[in-house]
Amino acid sequence: MLKAVILIGGPQKGTRFRPLSFEVPKPLFPVAGVPMIQHHIEACAQVPGMQEILLIGFYQPDEALTQFLEAAQQEFNLPVRYLQEFAPLGTGGGLYHFRDQILAGAPEAFFVLNADVCSDFPLSAMLDTHRRHRHPFLLLGTTANRTQSLNYGCIVENPQTHEVLHYVEKPSTFISDIINCGIYLFSPEALKPLRDVFQRNQQDGQLEESPGSWPGAGTIRLEQDVFSALAGQGQIYVHLTDGIWSQIKSAGLFLLLLGNVYIHPTAKVAPSAVLGPNVSIGKGVTVGEGVRLRESIVLHGATLQEHTCVLHSIVGWGSTVGRWARVEGTPNDPNPNDPRARMDSESLFKDGKLLPAITILGCRVRIPAEVLILNSIVLPHKELSRSFTNQIIL
């Protein structure tokens, strides 16, 4: 028997995903026509012996999330439940707090997946590795170049046994080109080190004459509090993959995850429109004659009128882009000459200025004919009348 836990975070995170996160929780943002975490759930459901999938986070269980959970249970014929944290508890705190629900039924092991990653999810291969060696912690790892590795958790492994000898989260200097993918397979005994961290946090709180209870003691960081502490002790191992993987921290990174063109069955696309590569057309979208669409996502209910050109952009829900208008962001492609290069996850802002990057149109934005929009963020309910470059239109 197996279980899976998907860590979906909470609304206090995801600032680099704005303004899209104002309309929908990041885990429910559509990727290739379905909510992002549905790809996680589908991968988990395909593992033989999977009995239950748990979502842990700090989002309020609103109507959208409730409807998604009900639909996922029906589609995959598996219990899919949401466990809400009473406070943000870090990447490990929710696992410890809900340990009884995770261990109910005595699972052999349980997967832990961060919601903000995109991957081909080699879960069955990880399970085979786990069953051969039965270690408490198995981490999925991949490679990045020397510069980009500093943005991730870095793993130093024993190349013969694949034991994690050293782990540093976002090091200041180069440690290793093997990085943590945020996808794990844990044995039930992996929860014991989390208990030790919780008890240590309680003691530290008492020594500082501050409350040693929640949320302070319950906040546990898997990476710093567990992986770094246990590396080199024969408990943590890495399973390396050369498959698809990317971390999704900003809206621009969604544009490089699709590969092909996805068109929702309810969308209307004119025969003369040219789409692709990396295009997703949502429910009820209208794409007019002569439209050129590349490296972009068009969310449900949007309209692209005749001869519109949309490049490297996300067009929000219910928005309209007028005929002959051009909406263009700056490509964020990884270096094609470096096979280890990863897509950079930069902030939208630096020193108070908008960085040249993905163009994002908020919901129900109306772009009139022959307007030029370059590298700008347009927030909801706006109607524009001129050209914008590297601006925020409030």
C-alpha cells in the first residue's frame, strides 16, 4: 500500500505569480488545459498500489478547490483529500502535523511532491529503487549548470551507492551540479527525524522564554532541518533522472512546459491562425483569422481578434485583444548550447522596476486594435488606448 502527499503551500506565497494568483490559487492554474496539480495527481494515481492522495497547505478550502477535489476523486477513482494547516508550517511541518492521516492504514511508503514543479514524474522508477534498498529518504535529483545550481538545493552523492553525503539549500558557492527536484519517497520511519526537529523547536522556544507550541515549534523545513542534518548518515539517498523537470516559481515558466499545442474542445480557432510552439488555448477561447500565437497561454473566455500577434505572453480570463494588436514578452528560454541549463525563475521586479520578461494580462482586460504591449503587467478590468513597454498598468 502506498500514499502520496502534495504540498500546495498557501496564499502568502507565490508573489512572483501575480497578478494571476489574484484570480486563482497557483496550484489550480491551468497547464495544458487542466489544473497544475492534476498532473501530480495523475502521476501518483498511475503507481500500482496507490491508495490515497493527500493535499497539504494553507489555502482556505473554497468552492474552486472543493470542486477540483471532487472531480479528481471521480476521474482517478482514488480518495483525494485536502488537509488544511492552521498556520504555514514549512515543507516538513505539515507532514509531521498530519502524520496520523499519512500513516493510517500502514502504508509501505509515501511520496511527497512539491506542487510548484513540472516533471515527467518517474515515480515507479523511484519506487523500484526504494524497494531494492529500503532507506528512510529517497530524493529525486537532476543536474543543472554551475551557476544555476546555486538557486536550488545541492546534493553531493556517493557515485557508487548514491547516498547523499552533503546537502546545502541554495549555497552561496558551488557545491554540486546535482540539484533537488522537490519530489521524494519516504518510508514511515522518515517521520521520526521530523519529530526530533519538532521537539528541539519546543525546547528552543522554552529556553527563549517564548511559547514552544504552534506555530513556531511546528514549522519544519525539510531541506535545512532534515536533509542537511542527516546527510552522510546513511539515511538519505538520491535517484537521478535526466527526464523533464522544471520548478515553477513565476508565471513566465509556464510557457515552456507544454512542448506542443493544446486546444480545449470548446475553443474556436480560425483555420488561418498559426499556433505554436508551446501554446495552450483554454475553454471557450476565440482565435480569429490570421492570428499568430507562440509560446503563450490563453486562458478561458478570452478573445484574440483578427490578425492579433501574441508572443511569450499569458492572456487572462475573459480578456479581449483587438485586431492587429501585438502583445509580446521577452523569451526566457534556457541556453540551448548547455544541456544542463534550467529555466531561470526570476522575480517580476528588481529595485522597484519591472524586469523585461513575460507579458501578463489580468482578467477581463480589453486591448483595442493596433496597440503594442511589450513586457508589461496589465491588472484586471483595464481598457487600454496606447502602447506600453515595461510598465505596470494599474
